[in-house]
Amino acid sequence: MSFIDTHCHIDTILERTGGTAEALLEQMTPVPEAIIHIACDPDDFSWGKEFLQKKALSGIKIYGAFGVHPLAVEKFSPKAEEGILEGLKLPNTLALGEIGLDYHYEKYNADLQKKVFLRQLEIGLELKSNFVFHLREAEDDAFEILQKIDSENIKAHIHCYTGTAEFANKVLSLKGTYFFGFTGAVTFDKTATIREAAKAIPANRILLETDAPYLAPVPFRGKTCTPAMIPHIAQVLANVKEISLDDLLKICKENTNKMYGI
């Protein structure tokens, strides 16, 4: 079984479980072919750079992305920009992200989130970078921004997709190339709308991810998620798309190559 976790946070897993990255990856069963580690808080950039310099552990290839998450926008600064630029110079950094908008929690600062999102988009466009987007409960503002930057040169992974099928179709109508990542949330009992979106989105635009340590899929709910749990997410998506697990894994691997070149 060959699969890639296109979005995880190895440092945050270790904060919960203890131990080392080497031990964590060595214990994974089944073994992912590769992982994409996301460093999305300026406080975590240094760890992410050191981790990516390993390039591989226990036969698992290591890739990454750097950006400032919408829930960390208060930390965005010239120093944070410098950290992003340094991270993007690493040969196994694949994207700028995760960046975007998150209106889920009370007292969010929409104006600051949009300002920081747009600035990071400018940086990525100048560098011709791929993007990882975090868009949560902010569909109207997110689409307005995506329309504003719309270009055939945009390639983005909308990670942990929990939006509607309607919003996905609007995004797919744009000139850019967009992929939608599905996490363990697609396996939960009360997330029929996510499965509806997965059914509506073309199979050639779906990516597999865990967002580990968050959102462990059924039957691991309540536990710390790891990239080894991807097959459980893949099986639910295969059921939704009415194809075999092998076919789903193959399609998603091809999509990962189109999105990230790996």
C-alpha cells in the first residue's frame, strides 16, 4: 500500500506523545512513502527547517511547507516573512502555507487575517510557489480573494476541506488549479456534508492528508492522529467515490504528483 500524507504537523504530534521524530516515523504501520510537514507558526519555523534537513527517516521521505496560519496572524512580522523565505529555499520545501482565513472561533480579526493572507499570496506569487490554503467558515471572503488573484499560474491545496460542494464548484470554476485535501473528519458520523463535497469534487482533484495530530479518523477518534492512519481516510473516500481502495490510492498519488511534483 503506497500513500503520502500531504499535510501533517510532526512537531505537534511529538508535543503530545513525547519521543523523537526518528522513533515516531520508525514505529508507523503501515509506512507512508512520504509526508509533508507543515510549519505554520513563526515559533515553529526553526524546528521545521531542522526537520526538513533530514530529508528522510526510516525510509520515509520528508517534505515541507512554511507560512503563517490565520490563527497566528498576530505573529506575522518582517521576521516571520524572513523565516518563510528561508524555509522556501530548502530543496524539499514544496509550498507556502498553510495560509488563509479561519472565522470559526469567536473574536477573530477578519481584517488582519485578510491582510496577512494577501501579503503571503504576494510573496508566493513573486516566487512562483505552490500554496496550501486553510479556509474555514469564511467562504465569501475567501472566494473574493481567490477571484482577485485568479491566474492559470495558481496551484493550491485547500487543506482539511470541510466546506460545501457548492463552494468547491465555485473554486473549480477559477483559472487556477485547486486540489482539496480530506482528513479524518470525512469519516465522522456527523459529517455527511463533507462526504457530499467529496462525492461532488472530481476524483482527480482529491488529496489524502491527516492534519495529524488532529482529527484522527474512525476508529481512532480521541487518539493522537499520525500519518499511518491515511488508509482509513482513503477507504471512506473510496466508498464515497464508489471505487476500490487501490484505485483511490493510485488516483490520489497521481494528484499529489500533479500538485507537489512528488
